[in-house]
Amino acid sequence: MLFLGPLYNILAKIYATRINHFALIKLTLLALDKTLFYFLIFAIIRLTWLLCVRRRRTIKSEAGVWVLVFYILLVLMFTTFRDSYFPWQINWHFNRPLNEINLSFLKETWKLIYAPSKVDFIYNCFGNILCFLPIGFLLPLVFSKKQTFLRVVGVGMLFSVIIETLQFFLETGVSDIDDVFFNTCGVTAGYLLFKAFKRMKNNF
């Protein structure tokens, strides 16, 4: 880790043997560390572009772009690019059989309901929903003039499908149709939350 290594070492010494799912904490810190690295690259490119183009943008609209990019990077690093930090470290697996993709709707989710530990079920269902909820909120916030309900949900679903496809070829996760469903639910909830927030704002 380039940025959060010292923090991880402290947490590992204290909680590595106390928390059963400490690997999830490690994954989260690693994803955040990689996000900070690539977001710094984005910031340099974005600032250079803004200086060259000299296009007038409000602080609010520009801040929305930066938050959206940061969050998209975080989701990609957390779900997809788990085993690599730099692009040249990525290993593709194009020879995987397609039958390893779960296309049976809610089949694996029902199995998790009856598992001894409910952590995997909570992570699979509510984790996937919460993960995409900010995207449903941020997309219409950043692209307010172009994003209808169907467009936001469509973009969110497409993003989820891309993640599942990358997970399959990178072997960094289980490609599951349930994930696409719960991710889409999260985008939908995020969009409805945005509309409710906008309505409350207009009433005041």
C-alpha cells in the first residue's frame, strides 16, 4: 500500500486475530489505497484539462464530477481489480468455461440464507445494494439535464454487468446474475433518494 500501509499494519497487529472477517478490512483499505493513487492521476489530468480549456464550471457541478469519479474508482478497485495495483500486473483468464457464470436467478442467494453465518448473505444482498446506491444518486446530480430514471438505471445495470464480466476474466470474484439484480436495486434506490432530496430542496 502506498498511502495506507502504516494504518493497515496498526490495525493488523490489533485486530487480525480478533476479527473473523479481517480480510474484508484489508480488502477495503487496499481498494481505498489504490483509489487514492488513481484519483490523484485523474486530478492532475482534470486540472490540466480545465486550465487548457478554460471552461467555466460551477464549484458544485465540478465537485460532483470529482466525487463520482472517486466513487467509481473505489467500486472498481473493491470489486474487480483486487489482485493488481498497476495495469501491467493484471492477469487475464480468457479460457474460463462459461458455465462458471451463475445465471440462475437468486439460486446462490437462497443458499446463503441457510448458511451458518449470515455475514455472506448480508454482504451479498445489502452490500451490493448499498454499493450502487451512491451511483444512482450521483449520476443525476452530475448530469442533471440528461439523466432520466431509465437512463440512470440502465447505466447502473451496464456498469454492474461490466464489473461481473471483468470479475470473470480476471478471476477476482464470482460472476453472478444476483449481483447485477441487487446492484440495479441499489441504483434505483439512489435515484429515488435523489428525487426525494431534490423535491425537499425545492420545497424550502
